[in-house]
Amino acid sequence: MCDYVNKLKELTNKLAPLSSYIQNPGNVVEYNLPGGKVIGWGLLNIPEIAVQKVFGVAGSSLPNHLHEVEKEIIIVYRGHIRITTDDGVHDLKAGDCLTVPPGKVHSSYSETNVELIAITIPAEKGFPSDGR
């Protein structure tokens, strides 16, 4: 289990409900993906680090992509998501985390409704590159 999971749960559970973020669309990131929708909102976005709380609908997927200079840390605290990299398939459930180094192609599939924290270091420099 990631050391940070319980603290992140505590902090993110104190956030305002999703409806309040939707009323302030500058914080909301919404992706309509094959099989479903992924909604996230930015908790922190400075040049050194970006942090998003992400909700994925069961069955939604994110196609192969990579982050050219950013390391991505995925921390799951509800649900089940499958992350595929060239190292294999990583089944992540509540309490699990995965670090994806810069330049590594990866994709995801939400096995169930999933809530996670996605951290990019440094902050994402635009949409990830297509890694197919």
C-alpha cells in the first residue's frame, strides 16, 4: 500500500462536492472516452507539480499515450483500474499506486467506478503525446 493513500483520502474527502467544481469549470477536466466518461478536477497546478482527483466510470478507458517529460503517479483509493504498460498489466485497487516514468507508453481501463489521485511531476505540458 502507498504510504500516502490514507492522508490523500482524508484530504480529498474534505473537498467540496463535485457539483461545486462543475459550477467553476476552470477546475474541471472532463474526458468522454470509449465506454464512458472520466471527470477530474485540479487540486494543484503549478509548474513543479499537478494534482488531480479523478473519477472514472466503470468500462471507461484511456488509450495508449505517454508523457514526454512528466513522471505520473497514480494512487487508487476506491475501485479497480487496470494500467497497461510495456512492463505488463498492473491491476490497481484501493491502496495501490503506480509510478509511470517519463516516456513510458501506458493506457488504462476502469474495471469498476474508480476514484484516484493522478500526480504529474513536473506539471503536464499540454495533452499527452499519442504513444500508439
